[in-house]
Amino acid sequence: MTPVFGSVSISLAAGFSILSIFLLLFYIRNGDYRLFLSARRMAIVVSFLIIIATFILVNELISSNFNIDYVAHHTSLETPTLYKFSALWAGQSGSLLFWLFILSVFSLITIYQNKNRYHKMMPWILVVILVVQLFFLILTTFITNPFEPTKADFEVANGLGLNPLLQNLTMAIHPPILYLGFVGFTIPFAFAFAALMTNESGSLWIRSIRRWSLVAWLALSSGIILGGWWAYQELGWGGYWAWDPVENASFMPWLTGTAFLHSIIIQEKKNMLRLWNMILIMITFLLTIFGTFLTRSGVMSSVHSFTQSPLGPFFLSFVIILLFICAFLIILNLSNLKSEKRIESLTSRESGFLFNNVIFVTLCFAVFWGTIFPVITEAVQGTKITVGAPFFNQVTIPIGLVLLLLTGVGPLLAWRKTSTENFKNNFTLPLIIALCSLIVFLLIGFRGYVVISLMLSVFVTISIFMEFKRGVYSRVKRFNESILTALVTLIKKNRSRYGGYFVHLGIVLMFIGFTGAAFNMKKEFGLAINEQNHLDNVNFKLVKLWPEERSNHFSWIAELLVTADNGNIITSLRPEKRIYFHLDPNPDRRQPHSELDIYSTMQRDIYSVFSSIDTDNNIAFFQIMINPLVRFVWYGSYILVFGTLIAMWPSNRKKLLLS
Amino acid sequence: MSQKYKVILAVVGLSLISTFWILWSSFNPVNEKALVKFISVGEILDSNSNERVRIGGIVADSSIIISPSNRMEVYFDIKEGASKLPVRFVGARPDLFKHGAEVIVEGAFFNGSFNADMLQTKCASRYEGDLRDAASYKLDDINI
């Protein structure tokens, strides 16, 4: 297939989506069902055209057709096939097409799943999806077309290739997973929008969007964590989160999305907070588009410097227009969104959820504020004031700790009102243990936020275990089950609740990991052979230093013997200083790369980077870091993923298999 | 007071406190690294201030000098337009630091040069540069 077909496909898709939107709007006006049927078919065609265009681009990437500008700029003959494939989302126009591809797959799933459901809402759901598709189709057709031919008056023999830093499996899969999350929130948004337009209040559609939101949330969480994990393993600055605008762009919808996942429970169970949920899901969706604006516009100075592009104004206008439309429609339908019931008590589960929401949204606002602060100060004062990680830490740590407290308190509160009796039963043990741990932590010598964070972690963990224990024991008593069977059935019967507790447990572990960062240590030094230096109570001795030539790079390898103060050998680390394309006649194309080495235990990570080498005197320079408790962050994230999977696993899977 | 108002009061109170906290922090940074002015090379050369600032620009051609005694110490010039600023940095240099690289430094200006304690390069998502034609490109040179 020639690339022309790709271009034609996306243009055709744009045309069909306009047509389909019009047919749907006509159908909504006059109710002629045939209009809806053809509009739906057209929506399917739009999605298939996009999918075809994506496959064409992938095919061109893999077959290295350098006549296409995108292929020539993002791959080369030497690029391994896997990375030729992942080049699909390595650049701007390709990633927009990839975004469309995911949305189209989601659109097809939504259409198929709801073939015979939601007759009133479906037209609006399709309108929303099609409008979003149309927006991206316009961008890929007119602004940055991925099928643009190469602008060169010579035969392009080879492409530019992919940065070796990005030739890493985690790096290859982290953007698409993040995209799944970003794009995934379009579907719950479409449902919410449709419910608003049709005044649908049943709880059935809420279950649908809860499942979708969970999928999107899981993808977003995994994408964020993978990004952090990659930065920690590859970049060599010793951290996993830098509060960079691009990171914040993915964190903001995560925060509001998490709030939404909580408050939607109230709507499902009590039909309350309808207005609030509508606002939350709309904000979450808008933040995903705003996030794309942040990453693609070049407004923010970020280490993730994507090429500056003309896309910024388009995204910003799209966000602002959508914001106005959403606000207008919400105000118009305000009376429909009133909840019949009110929260009855300050000490109810309902208020617990409400406070959790307030905190999540505040946290999101804090991140938003810090992210756009440079732009605001530049507009107001004329000087740009950049916001560093210390600012974000200063603002978000206390808010995050309040959130951690609520994670423990919320599940212990009873629906409607918590009686004094309940209070005593549920809170006494966790509180006593937490206070005991507080004394222990103070005696160890911890101070400040560290003590609070660790104490709250203990409190939340105990309260989660008590929830499990209560559930299990009541089953053991009532049905005479063994403890293990009781535990399994308990989780099976209420997947979202107990899955949620697992997620909470994961978050607690991650908080413990974050707390460890308060004790990070760092030192830079140079060593000749057999010389040693130390950081804290760990000694580093350079025992070997040798060069090695490998297939696509040249490497200086250092062997560091790591010993404890008492002389016990801890490990040996082998950080490398590599130079990719070392034979390239143009020195600017030679690419240095520090391959770091980490010795990791639950207690701490010993992190070594080979920074530089003085070949005349054979002195190697290292950056050494000791980062306590980092593993808790990764283990916490495994549990988080596990818990989310439990929560979203279809509960009637067995029935489906039997039938 | 009815429970309903208590709930509303608590929510409003919580939001107000947090908003106040966020705004307060923006005017009372925890340390000098929290909020840093981003100024141009020309501006810092004109001013006489020793305030901590952040500066962005291109590493000037053939200006990088790595100290022979301590290879963690580097001297280079940042250029932005016609202005050039001499910079001294001690620490681990990012892999992408080289002549022509786009860098951001943070530190303070004194004694005629800029003492940076932070050096960041923009991470290129791909190779920059023009496409090469068949004549200028030898596959054997790169892939052995």
C-alpha cells in the first residue's frame, strides 16, 4: 500500500465524522431511527479508516520508506524492528495518529458493547467521540500529517534514527500506556455528557463508566509509574519524579480521575453528588486534553522537549471551547442534577468521600498552580519565575498526608452516620497502634513530616487489615468457612471494595517509599585504581577499569567494590560510560550515555553513575547515591495494579463461561 | 446547627484552608530553589545582582573546558543571541551536554562568571539535524 492511501484514509475519516455528527444531531431532533443506524455505521467506518491509516504508517515505518518525512525522521536502517514499530508514537504527528487509533478502538468497543442499550444516550455518546476524533483528524490532515512526503531534493538513503536513550523497552511501552489512560477518559466523559443531555439518572450507565474509568485509571497509573521507573533506571539523576510540567500533565487528570472513581461510588449507591461527579469527569477529560497541550505546545520549559509545534493554540482553543460548552450545559441542566438526598452527618462514609474529593481536587489545583505559575508571573510581572521541585514538595506534602489520613479514616466510617459505638469499635485499635508507632519513630530519631507519614502509614495499614479481618470473621462465623475460603469469597463478592483496599495498601507502601526520599544522600568523587571513598557508612573502591568495544557502542567499564564499614562486602557495582556511534566521523553525532548500576534492597538502593573519565591519569569520576526505601514505591505499585485488576475484573465471568 | 450546614462548612473550610496554603507557599518559598527567576543571558550581564537565577541557552562552540585536575569541574559559555555568559559548573554532567546543546543552568553570578549548581540538557526525543543524502552517508562507518 502506498502512503497516499494513509492520507486519503484520514481525510475520508474526517469527512465521514462530520457527516455522522450531522446525522446524529438530526436524529436527536426528529427521531427517525434510520438516521441513527446510518450514523452509527458511519462512526464505525470512521474508526476503521483511522485504524487502516495507522496500519499503513506502521507498515511504512517497518519497511523503512524514507520518502515519508516521519519515517525518515524517526527511524533509520539500523533501528531494531521493535523500535521502528514504537516510532509510531515517537514523534508528534505519529503520536496524534496513535491517539486516534486508541480512541477508535475504544469507540468500536463502546458501539459493540452497547448495541442494544442506552437508546437515548447512545447518539450523544457517539457525537462526543466523533467530535474528539474530528478534532484530531483535522490536526493530522491539515497541521501535521504523518504521511507528509520527505522534503529533500535528493534520495534519502537513511533516516535519522532513534535516540539510544529511548531505545529501551520501558520507554517504548510507557507512552502508549499513558495514552490508553488519557484517551480512556474520553469514554466516561462521553457517557456523562450524554446523561446530562438526556437527563438520564439510572445507575446502570454509572456502572458502565465506572468500569471504563477504572481501565483508564489503571493505564494512567501504570504509565506514570513506568515513566518514573524508567527515569530512575536510565537517566542517572537518582530520582523517579521531578515535578516536570510533562509529568504534572499526566498527574493532574490522575488526581481528578481518582477523585471521580471515589465519588461515583456515592452516586451508584446513594444517587447523590450528581452535579459534582459531572463536573469531575468533565474536568478530568479536559485535563487530558490540556495535558496534551502542555506537552506539545512548548509553552512550558521542560526536559521533555518535544519539538516546538504550531499545535498549542489548537489544543488550547479546543480545551477552552469544550470548557465553555460543558459549563453552559451544566448550568442549563442544573435542576436535573440536584440530588434528592442530602448527606446526613459529618461523620458518615458519604462525608468521608466528599472530603477525599475536596483534597484530591485541591492537590490537583496545587499542581496546576505550580505548573502554570511561570506563565502567570511572566504575564503579570514580566519576569518568568520557574517553579522547582522544592515548591511542589512544600505545597503537596501536607495535602498528601491529609489524604493518607483520610485513606485510613474513610473506610472505617459507617454509611449515613457513624455511632459512638462504631467509633470505639473501629478506631480504638488502629489509633492505639499508630500512637505506639509514633513513640517508636520519635525514639528512633525521626522528626517532622517523616514521623507523621510513617505513623499514618501504620494507621492506614492496620485499618485495612481490620476491614479484612472483620469481613473474614463474619463469614467464618456465619457460613462456617475456612479462613482462606472466607477471604476469597469475601473478595469475590465485593470486588470493587476489597480491590480498592488493595489499592490503598499499595498507596501506603508508595508513601513509605516517598518518605524514604527524605534521607537520600549523594556524593561525587573521582577514583584511581585501588583508591576508595565513602558515602555514609558505605565504602566504594575502584578495583578495575577497562574499555570494551561492542557492536554499536564503545564502553568504559568500572568495577566498584562496595563494602560496609566493618569490611563486609555488600556487592560490586559495574557502572559504564558508553559512547554510541563512536565511529561516526562527526563528533556531534557520537552520543555519550551513562549506563548506571543499582544495588537494590528493601532497605535502600545504592545507586552508581559513571560520570566522566580522565584517560590520561586513569581516574574515573562517579556520582554515588544512597536512596532508602525506593523499593517500596515499586512494590506498592504492583499491589496497586493487582488491586485495580481485582476491582475491574468482570464479576460474572463464571456465569459467562458456563453459558 | 444542622448536620447539613456542618458538612458544607467543613467542605468550604477545608477548601479555603488548602487554597490559602497554596497561595501562601507561592509567596513564602521553603528555600531559594523553590521559586527561581528565569532570565536571559543579556539580562544577567546587564544586572549586577547575585540573586539565584535560572538561565537557558546554547553551549557556545568550542567553549567547553574540562578542568584537568578535577574532571567534574567544567567551564563553558552559554550564548543567547549575541550575548555570551561564562559558566562554571562542578558535578556530574548530563550525557547530552556538548557544544551546541540546549542547556538550562541554575546558580548565581559573581566575579564575572556564573556559578551553576544545576545543569540540565533538553532531552532530545530524536536526533536533530538535516537528513543526509546518499553521498554523505556511509553505513559502514556507523554500524560495525
